[in-house]
Amino acid sequence: MRQRFSLARLLASTSLVAALAAGLGGCTAMSKLSDATGSVAPRAEAAPTDPARAVEAYGERYRANPKDADVALAYGQALRANGQRAQAAAVLEQATIAHPGNKALLAQYGRALADNGNFQQAFDVLSKAHSPDNPDWRLLSVQGTALDQMGRHEEARSYYAAALKIAPGDPGVLSNLGLSYMLSKDLPKAEEALRQAYASPRASARVRQNLGLVVGLQGRFAEAETIVKADLPPDQAAANVAYLKDMLNRNEAPRGAAKRTPVASLSQPD
């Protein structure tokens, strides 16, 4: 396999694709999104751990009382976790109409809009979910990712900087920052930010994937392979390496062949 890859051809193909984190043969797929709020179980009941069961359980409650803000929030989160993005956005939109001042609903609705690629609307909705005098660093980071998706990288980094002032060293925000630099083709700065994220004891597997991607894009594939498979069971390590190779090999596809812009991965800050 080639050891050097063309960043220009990779980043010139299409804009970054947003997706929820999803497993691929045991590895964590690379996703540019990061959750703004944690799980909410209405009535203080334990939330079902299986996303499909959560959708079923909260769906019944939602249909029984669609005006209940807590139930709508939990149902929307369950739908997002189960990959039912359009339905999640529809449920949360109706909930925000019924409860226009509910910031938790606005935060989840903004995230659902981002899931569906409606980045400007997501940014605008998230702006209503917190305020300059009481900012939420998680929402600042999500707003930054929306700006990055729209190609407004410098503006996005100002949001990451604001988030890091509130939550210094957060690996999810640092990962967002690193990928923002990757999108503007500044790989040394991208690697610097991602190595800071990777050094955190709170760094997730997605941070490892991000760092491996950026290192691989600089032609250091052996090092990238070591990073993405570190401290993992053999099956997951193999899946991660295969995924990394697939992403980088697609960049070397012959002219006219289908290419896939790598989906940048962010650690959830929750």
C-alpha cells in the first residue's frame, strides 16, 4: 500500500459529510458531530440501553402525551441514537413549538438539524439554547462544528476557543479544533490539537481515529496504524486499521472513480 496520500485531492472532492457515530466491524466510524446534552429519562426512570427499545418505550409515551416536554426530549434523543434522524428532527421541532423557551429541547433540536445536514438552521437554533451571559461550552463546540461544515473555519475556531476557556483541555473540543484545521489543510496544527486531545485520560476512541487519520494524511501510515489500533482487542484493532486503509485508499482511486470524503470524527463531550 502506498505510504503517501494526496490531501489536496481528498479535501477538494466534496464538503465534509456529517454523520452520527456508527460502528464499522467493531470500530467507531468517524463522525463530525458531538452531542450537546446527555440522556434524559423522563420521570427519573432508567432509560432502556438498547436504542430500538428506547424508541419503542418512549414512542408509546410520546403518542400518549405528545405535549410532555420531557417525554418528547427523551423520544427525540432515542430516535437520534437509533439513526432515525428525520423523525427525531420532526418530533423535536414540534416540541420546541409547544415549549418555545425550553433550552434542553432547543439544544436537542439543533443537534437533530445538524444530523440532517441543516447546518445554518442548526446553528441558529443552538444560538437560542444558551446565551452570551451563560454560555454552554458543549453547545459552543457543536456550533463550531456547524460552522466548519459550512466552510467558515476561522469563525468555527473562535467558538472552540470560547468552549476551551470554559472547559480547558476537553478532548472533544480539541478534536473539533484539530479537524477544523484539517479541513483548511493545515495538517501540522491539526495534529498538534489532536495530540493534545489524545493525551487526555478522557479521550474516546474517536479521538484516536481522528489522530490516526491526520497522521495518515501526512503520509505516515505506519504510525497512523499504530495509533488507531493501540490498546484495543485484536478484532477491533483490525477493523480500525481496515477502515483507515479504506478511507485513505479511496483517495488514491483512479480518476472518475467514486470517492468518499472522510467523515471527521469527534469525541462526545458528555
